[in-house]
Amino acid sequence: MTGHRHRLRRRYESVATFKTLKYLSFTHSGIYTCLLIAWIVPGLHTAEYVLGWMHGIGWICMSLLCIDAVRRRVIPLWLGVMVAVVGGVGPFAGSIGFIHAERRATSASPPRRRGMV
């Protein structure tokens, strides 16, 4: 049983990467945008209901995944807070946070040294 659990954990960790979480965050933001449109446009009560549930369940799943990702040091703590706390009201904050973290990581890489040409 321990070997099976270990294999499942390794498989989960290979799937729950920064890139996967970033794309899930963008998907959640898209669902939230559709929910806002359904809320503004009169007569879309069924779509509003379904998208509201999708947003709620999506936020819970994103929060749990990001809390675990912070624990595994896949994403920084501030990004986990953006997704789990602020993301319930405005998931755009999590998507913007992923973009910011990605740009910050690429700009923090050391500059390439080139020899004399």
C-alpha cells in the first residue's frame, strides 16, 4: 500500500506544476468572466446558476491545490494567498499573480556572459 501511495503522490506532483496551476487559474478567470456576463445580461439565470457553481467549486479546488503547492514550494506564499484569499472574490488577482511570478522568476535568472567575439 505504501508503494502504491508513493507512486500516486509522485504522479500528482508531476502534474501539479507551476504551469498547470497557471493555466487552471486562467481557466478559472475565464469562468468568472462568463459568470459576470451572465449576471449582467438579463434572462441568463440558468447560465448564471451553472457558472456560479463552477466558480465556487473551481475556487475551492484552486485554493486546495495552491495551498499544497505552497507547502511543496512550487509557488511562493504570496501567490498562494492571492489565489486562495483574494481569488474567491476576483480570480483575476491569481492570474495576474501567476504572470508576475513568472516574469519575476525569468528576470531573476543571471545574465548570460558572452566572450569576446
